[in-house]
Amino acid sequence: MTSLSGTKSSSLASVSAGRKAKDRAAKVFVYAAFALAIIPLVSVLWTVISNGAKRFDGVFLTHSMNGLASKDAGGGAYHAIIGTLEQVGLTALISVPLGVLTAIYLVEYARGGRLGRTISFFVDVMTGIPSIVSGLFVLAFWLLALGMDFSGFAGALSLTILMLPTVVRATEEMLKLVPGDLKEAAYALGVPRWRTIMFVVLPTALPGIVSGVMLAVARVMGETAPLLLTIFITKAINTDPFSGAQGSLPTFIWDQSTDPNANAVDRAWAGALVLILLIMLLNLAARLVAWLRKPSSR
């Protein structure tokens, strides 16, 4: 009996040692993969910050390029910042309600029906549409067929095509994660489905929905190809997104980076830095709103 118990204990010890070795190896691989993944991110951030800091000042943030050539010193991206904020704001104003309502229908009402499968198929197709195709579509339909002029709103329409499927998929996945017990409890109390969705399902899934929306905003905020076809390029300040050509940070960066002189390149790096900072600020604001509105804090 003593020898048998000793054999069992030694076998368990060897198994335990093997599991510990595998666990340590898995941790090493995870940490190595994390380090490899973060190296390009840190490199990009460091490059943008170090190069963009040369022209990141008050003049750059409060002046436009109107009346200046690319080789001239000075100037700024104020017109591009205003254009980007207005265009992305209009895009979110269109995409977020449509995307959230579509996701609610797919999760709560479609129930695998033919219409739900059709909508889901087209959402998948839209997810893979190249950005320049969305710009060409708006150019052909809105500008050429309907005779509209270049404008920030036309750019927002092209960005909406890119942002909408991301919002739908992100919201759909978050709604699926809401525990069924919460909905069943509301139904048992006689709460209508629409009130359950409004006051139980959506508040529970809000942090995840906000994260998905911000990922979609970050994607479209840096798109250049559709904007080149829909908003044109201007160096003047245009605060009306519904009339006339309008600047944007992606087109500003593209325009300045194509010029070989040092002043233009410095402005391009500064524009890239401003774009990154805007995305970070929007993410922080969205996180704060989601934290304040989550059910546990009410």
C-alpha cells in the first residue's frame, strides 16, 4: 500500500509539474505576442508625436491655409479640423440611430426570418466595401445624377456607408450578450417589449455599444479616398457642411504630404497628430458617457 500511494503521489507530482511548465510556456508566448503587437503601435505614435510636435502650436490650430502656398511657412489646419468634426458628426448622426435600430430588429424581432437574413447578408456585404467605392457611389448618385455640389454633407454620406455596417455588427453582438433573465423578468412583470428594450436591454449593453460606435468613428475619421471624391479640397474656412467644398484632416494631410518641401511635410505630421488626439478625446468622452449612463451608476 505504501509503495502504491508513493507511485500515485509521484505521478501526480509529475503531472502537476508538466502542467506548470505548459502554463509558464503559454504565458511566455502571450507576453511575447503582446510585445510584438505593441511595438508597431508605439513606433507609430512616437513617430507622429515627434514629427508633429514641430508645428503643433496655437497658430496651427487657429489658422487656415487660405492665401498660402504649400512651400510657405505658417498656416494651419483650422479649416480641416472644423470640416472633420462636422463631417464625422453628421455621419454619426445618420449611422448610429440607423445602425442601433437595425441591430435591435435583427436581435429582438427578426428571429431568423427571411427579411432578417436578407438584412444580415447586405450588412456583411457592406462591411467589405472598399472606401473608394462608397465615394464613387456618392459621386455618381448625389453629385452627378442629382446635380448636387461638393460639400461636407456629401462626404458624410460616403462615410455613412462605411460606418453603418460596423455599428450594426457591434450593436448586434452587444445585444446578444444581454442576459435573457433580465428580459424574461421584465416580460413577467407585464412590461411591453419596446419598453424592455429601451430601459433594460439598451442600458445594459450601452458600454459595449459605445465602444463599437467609437471604433466605427475612428475608422471613418481617417478615410481619405471617399472625401477626395465628394468634398473636394479647399484651403479656406467653410463652416457650412451643406454648401461648397470643405476641408478635412485626411485630405489636408494628403495634400500637404504630397508636397516635397519641409514646411508642408511638417504641417502634414501636425495634422496627423491632431487627428489622433481628436480620436482619443472622442473615445474618452464616449467612455465617460457610457460610465455615467450604465445601470449600476444610476
